[in-house]
Amino acid sequence: MDLPIPDLALASPVTVHQPASAFAPLVFASAHSGRDYSPAFVAASRLDAHRLRRSEDSFVDELFADIPALGMPLVCATFPRAFCDANREPWELDPAMFDDALPSWVNTASPRVGAGLGTIARIVASGEPIYRGRLRFAEAEARIQSCWEPFHAALTGEIEAAHARFGACVLIDCHSMPANSLPPRNQVDIVLGDAHGTACAPAVVLAVEEVLTQLGFSVRRNDPYAGGFITRHYGRPRQGIHAVQIEINRTLYMDEARIERLAGFDALRHRLARAAAALATRVATLEL
């Protein structure tokens, strides 16, 4: 059964929260906290809206909402990860999801596609299939052009602006991780991903780690999250562009089953703002 192309009428697929004036060469991004679920998309899914939301990095955009007031931009996708994943290559698609043949240039063999988590996901994070039937390639094309491309155009613009202004840029790629992604006896607050040292200079990820540790967070690097497409694509340290992925343990701020903020949400938001301010000061001392 072919599924109709859902309504793509989003107010805007990306929101860029700009500072009044730029203070530091840092850019923050949240690609997975979008929650603009169109009724047509929900209707095309075999899941209800609550189960679709399990793929979100819920409320991460709110956790970092103080960033612009500190003099740094925050780029946020408004579309849901289950609808289109901005942390993938633009054309990672599973041919089994489509009723028509995919163009030869589409990446159909990546590990993400095999896991059901391509640019257009086959499953939500809990493993449940999203769709009642197959899509048409035109649907994927429409989502990528109307969501993925504007998000990355905005992010690229902010990175280039920071690089031009300061001579370097540090991208902080903000995400959250489910508690069950870590062994029960090996939980940490934050996992930093630098693509095993290829996405940023060692001094940059060390600065992020030390700032977070000094504020009482337990931190680990690259295990189990070393960085996705955004971190690996934008991180070009030899060109003065550094990228670090931050995965925040959801038990710090939300009830995962109910998708609700915990009482300590605002306290964590303020703590992360303190970390960002301290990092901005540290980065100013680095040779990037």
C-alpha cells in the first residue's frame, strides 16, 4: 500500500536563536529535539504521537535555551527525528521502505540504514516500525529538501560566520541519550563524542570535558557515542572548525516513559549555561 505524501507545511524547519552580539566562536545545535508533528504524518504512521516522540532528544533545545544570552547562536530543528533525521547523510534510505526504485546514487547500504535509522527512519528508537505501508521516493525527497537541507544550510551559515569573525569555530552538537543505552553499573551523566579524535583538536574536547567535570558532571568519551553525521561532517580541525557531540543522560532531566520534564530541569539548564560560559572563556585561550 502506498502512503500519501504528508503535509509538509511547517512554520519553519529550523530556528536560529541569535545572540545580541557574538561573544565567542562557539555554535550550538540541536538536531533531534524537534516536535512539530503534522497530523498527516501521525495519520500515516502505525504509532500514536506519544510513541513517535520516543525517538526525540526531548527538550534538549530548552536545556540549551540560555546559550544566545551568553553570546553564542543556537540552531534547532523543529521537525521530528522520526520524520527526517538531520544527523544522517542527506540520502541514507532503506529501499525496503519504498514502493518505487530508489536512484542509484542513494546510500542504501550504510549501517544506519541497516538498523532502520536512515535519513527517513523505518523504526522509532524503541524498535517499533513507524509506517503502515510503503512510501514513495518523492516523499523522502520532499522531506529532505524541505527539512534536512534548510537545517544544514542554517547550521553551515552559523559555522561560517563564527569562523569568519573569530578565525575558528567550535560546534557543540547537543543530544540526549536514554539511560538504557548505558550498562546499569556504568552510568555517566554525559558522553562526549569527537569521532575518536578526528572531529576536533585534543585541546578542545579536553576543555569541554574539564569544564563539565568541574561542574560535577561525570563524563566519558566516545563510548557508546563517538559522534554522528553532524560531528563528523562539520569537524575539520585542520581548517579551524572543531566539533564535539554532547549526549546528556535523560535521567538527569526527564521521565522517559511519560516524556515529561523532571523537577530538576531548570537547575540542569542553569548548570549547562554555566558550562557554556566557562567553555567560551576557555576556548578564547586556545590556539585553534
